Amino acid sequence: MKTHYPDQTIVEAVNRHTLAVIVDNEPGVLARISGLFSGRGYNIESLTVSETQHETHVSRITIVTAGTAAVIEQIKAQLERLVPVHRVDDLTVRGEALERELCLVKVVGDGEHRVEALRLASAFGARTLDATLSSFVFELTGASEDIERFVKLMAGVGLVEVARTGIAAMTRGAGTLDG
């Protein structure tokens, strides 16, 4: 029977995933990985990379992205096909991963704004890295949600600059990805 109503559209959930990618530390690897994402229209929400095994020149790239289950599977499969990639692990699928981010926050102000900035920094457990008569630079490490809350609150007391590292993540327990 033909109807004039369009077929019902099935909407798949878009979920955030944290991927740990173990790669050879060689020129062009990061460009190839980021090119894979941009070439297919995928967004990288957070990207961190550092050499983790100096003797063997192996780096760990932590990528936070979002997509449907099919898109995430496609991203993982395409990453695994790149020659310098040793391993791709979806930390979101493996279970609750530990995720932390570091940020530096510069606040400029005087009087009550200075007092409030110090009070907020103390409440969040932020360290004061630099202090002048008119400014502070605070360091905070924590979950991205906590960093977001801290930055939003500091906006009301003279926030002028923010630098964030992106997410570093690791699975709980004794298992490793690098080994």
C-alpha cells in the first residue's frame, strides 16, 4: 500500500569515544592521521600525542571523537590500515577509562575579583603558578567537565587566557596498551 507519508527515519545515537592509537614516532604520522579524519569529514574533539617508548620510538596518540557506532568502527578500521599504526584501542568500549586534562588559566583583576579568583582556585584544587599585583596564572588538572566548570567560573572574575592540553586517557587495572 502506497502512502503519502515519508518512511520513518531511524536516528542512530552519536556517542563520544576515546581512542588510544599506538604508532611509530616518525615524521608525517600525525599529519596522516589528522588527514584521515578531515578527509572523511570526521571531527577530532581532542588530540594529544607524545613518545611513550623512547628506545623503540613509539608514540601514543589519544583521540577523542564522536560518531555513530558504524562511524566509530569505520574510523578504527581506517586507522588500523595506516602503516605506522601498531594498535588502535577504543577505551570507551574497553570500559571506564581514566581521563584527565591539564589547563592553564590567566586571570587579571584587582580587589574582590582577586580574592574571588583565589577562592575559586582553592576550591578546585588549582595551583598558583604565577602571581603579580594584577594577575594570576593557575594550573588545574582534572576531568574535562571540571575544567569547563572552572573556566566558566573564572570568566566572571577576569579570565583573559586559557591553554588546555587535551585529554590523556588510560584504562583501569593492570592491563596495558603499550606493551
